[in-house]
Amino acid sequence: MPVPKQKQAKSRSRRRRSHQSIKDQNLIQCSNCLRSKPNHRVCPSCGYYKARQVIKV
């Protein structure tokens, strides 16, 4: 089984993992109640999605 010849530097592995950080959610305004909500999701405060009621809140 192959074994690494040298220890991998911290900067090298951290550079490789640089894109794995957690990103902020993209929030938009609800068209019905004007509160912020995640993209492509039912509004948790009023239950509307794309100008029609999907769930009763």
C-alpha cells in the first residue's frame, strides 16, 4: 500500500479546502408579506409561494 513520502503542509491542505466554507443563504422578499425568505421556498410566515397560498399558517 502506498505511503506518502513527506508530510503535507498545512497551507496546502487548507488551500484545497478553501471552497468548502459555509456560505450565507440567499434571502429574498416575499411577494405577499414582504418578509425575507429563502429562494424557491414557501414563505414560513404567510404560507405563500409564487403569489398563491400553498400551506395554511
